[in-house]
Amino acid sequence: MGPEQAASARWADGLLPWEPMQQNQWMDEALPATPLTRRLLAGVGAPFERTPPGEAAAVALRCFGVTATSIARLATERDDTFRLAVPGDAHGYVLKISAPGDDPAEIGLPGAAIAHAAARDDSLPLQQFVPPLTLSPTHGGRAVRLLRYLPGSLLSEVDPSPTDWRAVGRMLGRLTDALADFDHPAADRWLAWDLARLAELSELVPVIEGEDRRRAVGDLLSELSAEMLPALHLTPRQVVHNDFHGGNLVVQSNAPDFITGILDFGDIVRSHRAADLAVAMSYAAPSLRASDPWAPAIALASGYRERVTLSDAESVLVPHLVLGRLAQRPLLASWLVTSRPENAEYTSRNLESTWRQLVSLRQSPLPTGGARQ
């Protein structure tokens, strides 16, 4: 166990003190304005005035002819999202009002990807958009979309078995297959959550609270940037979901495919297949101590490989990219907590569990043969 891993063990045991920063201290000292921070502020970090629920209900009626009997805001990182209950419909809808300044082409990317994937594999359980009453509906210049609500339990709310994790990977593989020939003008957008951009986020390390945590993430980024991330850029690319985790997957234990709903295409981007698989695997890592913390992720990878053939180079990279995703999450979450304190409860909600996952996997040997198990 190296010094970084020893420090990680102490975090997990709660023996190192949390070192809170002064509000916005990093803005003045650690992170001056740079092309990256300006890009982030224009994207995921841009504050805006939230739409009141009553106003959102009026938008649903005007743009889609849907009368809501009740409306509830759903917490999100970027836009205004509401769940609508309607008369005579047991499930209802999800209304999304984009953030101001969002690129119209990027707003259209998820819907186009869903339509394409559904045409390639019509049994994929995709959340469908509802046609509007008028072309390109907006509210105060912000794009408005309505989706069918998919009922059921989220994967994050259940305790998946190895067979279930394999089914998750198989479903991701099916979606990867369905999107393999998809293209869109906005697919090559710059996205902070793209693992291929991980090295660019190194300047955010100072915003992470706690010297030991900052050092561990910085060391990991240096390791990955030396060999793994350059190698990633030589592997196959296509449009990928890029956010295939438990909060975006609806499940039913007795359903043939286990997964009964795939939600939230908001992070879709053209990236690397290996990175997309690694994103999903990172969320399969247990946040509590486990005898083999890689086991659920490897089960997921096994299911994925039933549908997608990975090259040897991709297989070797995937476990390293899993660690990269577990570093990317606290980097961006910590930055969002400070840049948008009004949404900190949401953006910081998984920080501690992510640290535990990273500690656990860093202390365990990487899977033999990469993602080939």
C-alpha cells in the first residue's frame, strides 16, 4: 500500500479531519479565471433563476395541452425539471425547461439519439418525448420538453445481484449497439463529464476540501495522464449515453431484462466506448467495505461484452478509467458546490460515497485482464 492509499484508508476510517474552505476562497486564490473555468461557468456552473412550479404547470398546458393536478420539482444539476401528475394517468409526465443560453443543437441531441436508438432496437426501454402543440416550444427563450414518466424502482434503490449487474451491462451494450451509427451536429460538443476530457480538469484539484484528498486525486490524475488517457484517444469512438448509473435506470426484479427504463440522455456525447463502460462500472463499486469491491463492476462488464466486442487495448484501459471517473466526480462536484452554493445539497449528495468507492478500489488489485472477466 502506497502513501496515497494509506491516506485513503484513513479517510475511510474518518481519522483525517475535514478541512472546509472559506466560501469562494478558491475563486480568489486557488482558481483564477481560466479558459476551463469560464467554460464551466458558461455550462454546468451557470446560475439562473428557477422557474416556479405554478409557472411550469402553465407551460405544460400551453405547450403540450397537459393539465397537471399536481407538480413537484425534481433536483437536477443543470435545468428546471418537474414531475407532473395528470387526471386519468397513473404515471404522468416529466417537464424539462432548459437553462438559459443552452445551445439549441445540444438541446435537440438527446431526442435525436433516443429516436435513433429506438429505430435500431425497438425493444429498448427508452423514455419517450411527447410531441408539442407547436414547433420548438419555449418559455422565456428557454427550450421546453415533455417526457413520459417511467414508473418503477431506480437501480440505486435496490440491492442488485451479480445476475442483475450482468443485465445492466447487457442493456448498456444494447444501447451502445443501437447508437453505433448515430451522428448529430452537436455530438462533438465539449462536455466536462466526458472522461476523455479528464486531464483538462486537473486545475480543479485545489477546490477539493482536504489536503490528503487533493493530493490523492492529483496523483491519480498524473498517473492516468502519463499513459492511460493518451492510450484512450487511440480507441474507438461513437456517441454514448455517458451517464448509465443507478439514478438513471428503472428496474423490476421479475422483468426479463431487469432494466425497464433508461433515463436522462443529458450527458450524451461522442466519446470512447471504453470510457462509457467505465462510467457505468464506477457506479457499480460498493460504497461500503466489501471482500471484492470490483465484483459488481466486473459482472456489469461481462454483460456488456455479450453485446459489444472490446479490443485488448480497451479492456486493459477500462479499470483505470473507472478510477478516473471516481476522481472526476469529486472534482466537478466540489467545483459546483462552491460555484453554485444554492444547489450544493444536490451536487454534493454523493461526495462521501464516491470517496469511499475510490478508496476501496484503489486499495484493491486491478482486475486481471482489464475488463475481460
